[in-house]
Amino acid sequence: MVVMGVQMVVTLLMASVMHRVSPYCSFGRWLLCNGSLFRYKHPTEEELRALDGKQRPRGKRERRMDGVTEDKPLTVPRDIDLHLDTQPITTMDALVLRYFLEYQWYIDFALYSSIIYLFTEGYFCLVDAQNEVNIGVLWCLLTIIFSIKVLFMVMQHYFRSEEGGERSVCLTFAFLFVLIAMVALIMREEYLEFGLEPGLTSVGHNLELFLKPLGWQWSIPFTKLAFKIALVAICSFLGGCLTFPGLRLAQTHLDALKMAADRPVLQLLLHASFLPPVFVVVLWIKPLTRDFLLKAPMGKESVELMSNATYNTFRLWFIVALCLLRFAMTRFHMQAYLGLAERWVEQMKREAGRIATLEIQRKITRIFCYLTVVALQYLAPIILTLHCVLVLKSLGDYSWGLYPEPPGFSPAVDSAPSLPAISAEEDDSEDVQAAVEQITGALGALRGLFTPLFYRGLFAFLTWWVAVCQLVTCLFGLYFHQYLGTS
């Protein structure tokens, strides 16, 4: 008997493809360098001097207090008639972008992870493999971890900045999300239907039965309290990491709407792609969605529109569709960000005084160099939400509605999950077959300890929480850029 079998072969094959093919054919690189995005080129010093009507100065220097002379920087009027040239982004241009290699690896890994998950879903649909470990879930869990790592890396970039108060903004929102998380965790299941309480009760009960034969005493209330404290800390950390992605999304959304002023269909799609956090938050508010859809009031009677299982399936598909819609709008948001260079030039023309040519070049170049940072801020929350939903489906024993689901595990066990028996004879301990059985038994014991009911509550809450963080930060970003930011 093998532990993973066909899944392991496909995993090794996919890992080999990712390692050997990505340097030559990368989806993340194609996403930015497929010719649909245009960057603005900074003007040269000769072009700025020609617009200003000046000839090249001959050795124009200034003397400092210590007697050392240095070249005086060339300045031009701010209201100069400057128009930026555009150029499609190529692979050679992308190599100078900040965090480009991290961006490329992360997007490619998320793509291969999704492919493996689709394969394992089809594999479990066609083959009766209930005793095998779903390796697609492991890839999705790794993608979730890497998504949080990428968001933390971008937040670290802001923390290292000494200008603009970015560090204070992250800390302020982190403390705000502590309060929101505490309020969400004390809400009753009649309002927010994550299922955390039943899941924690089942885990606490299983832990008590598991540790009692070993002579350990375990308290279920203590387990719940410790878990919720840890969950609040995780929520605060995620909120801090998602602060600037939400603020950036609000800015690029407004800029993309201005770019599509004469395209009403595109504006409608942009609005639809901006609303997924609202829909995801509402989907777990029981009085607004489940109670209304399961028993819709029709006069004096109520009509059942769908069953509980159908609603769970609908919720999964709806979130996946929202993630795909937002992903489809990536190009327009990235182009809207690149358009900041042109808008900055227009803003400069309305100001008085002179400006150094080097400052103009640095500002326009900096906007392009941070393109991959903005792409990570836009794509990481989408990938994080999508893979949380995929893990929620698989570990929570939900159904896609395409095929009948195998019978799931019970929420709680009547007896303690037992550790695999180890033979006392040394010869048996060296047997490979016995080792495989021990590994399988350990995985079975772990699976019996953390029930599908627990996974449903945990990943439903994480999916909902990512949407809450995006919703709060995006709403604040809209208010800031429309009423407080400079126009």
C-alpha cells in the first residue's frame, strides 16, 4: 500500500514542470508583459531643456561654504508643456521591477496549486480514495501561507519607510481590526453562521477523550478561550497586512473608472469587481442570506428556495466566480496605476515655480518600478480568498454540486482517537509495510481529532475575515482619495 500513490506522482511531475518551465514560460511574467500594459517613459534632460527653450549650459557651477564647487541641478518651469511617451512593457523592462522575481514565483505557484487541486477533485470523483490524503489541499494550504508571507513582505516594505506615516497607518488599522474581530467572535451563531462554536466543542471533546488515557486533564472552555485569543491575534496581523492593498485598490478603482469614462460596460464590470468583499461578508450573515433564501416570505406563507446543502454549494461557487471576475479586471487596474505618471505631470503643470529635471525623471520611473508591488497587493487577496474557499470545500466536506459527495466524518467521536499500535519486536519495527501503516494510522488519528465541522468554522471565518479587511480598508480608501486626497 502506498500513502499517496497517483497524487504524489502528479505532484512531483508538476513540481518538476514548475522548476524547469517557469524560467521560459511564466504566467506571472505574461500577465504583465503580454503587450497589453503600457508604461510611461520619463523625458530625457535634452527633451526637457528643448521644451524650456534653453541650450546646454557651459560649466554652470555653484560654490559651497567649504569652497568646493559642484554642478548646479538643471530646473525647468512646472507648467512646461510636457507630454509623456508610452511603450509596451517587455520582459527586459520587467526585470528591473521591485520584487519581480518574488511576484513571478508566487503567481506561478498559485497557478500550479490550482491545477493540482482541480486534478485531485477529479481524481476523488472518479476513484474511491477516501483513505488517501488529498494532496491538493496541502498545495492550497501552502498557497495560503505564501499569500500571507507575500502580504507581510509588502507590509515590511512600508514599515521600513520613514516618510508618509505608513507605519502608523498599519498599526492603527491593526488595532482597529482587533476590536472588529473581538466583536465578530462574540456574535451568536444566529447572526454570523461560521460554526466556530460547534467546531471548537467537537475538537475540545476529542482532545479530552484523546488525552484522558494518557493521564492529562483537558478543559474545553480553556481550549475555546485560547483558540479565540490566537484567532484575534491572527486577525489583527491579517488586517495590518491587508491595509495598504485595500487602500491601493480604492485608488486604482477610481482611476480605472476615469479611464473607462466612455465605456459603460467596462465601468459596470469594474463596479462589479469592486463589490465582492461586500457580497462575501453578507453571505455569512444568516438573517440576510440563509434565512431569506431557505424560507422566503410569500404573504402569510414561506417558500423554500433552496436546501441547506444547495445554499452551501451556491456560496462556494459564488465566491469562486467573484474571485475570477476580479482577476479578469487585473489589466485595467494595473494600467490605471501606471497612469499615475501622466496624472502627476498634469498636476505639476497646475503648480507654480520650477522643478529639477532629476525629480521629474525619478518620480515617473518610481511609479513604474513599483508595478509588481501593486500587482501583489491586488492579486494576493484574490488568491488568498480563492484558496481559503477551496480548502473550506475539501476539509469541510462540502460539495460542488457536480457529483454526489462521499459520506463525511462525524463532527465528534464517541471514543478517543487511538494512536497506531507499535509492535514490541524489533524486526517488525523495521518492516516498511508496518511503517506505512503507522503513518496512515497517525493521519487517521489526526483526521479524527480535527473534524470537518472544525474546518468549516475555521476557514469560513478566515474567508469572511479577509473580505471584512478589504471592505473596511477600501471604504476608507474611497473616502480618503475622494475627499481628503489631493486632486
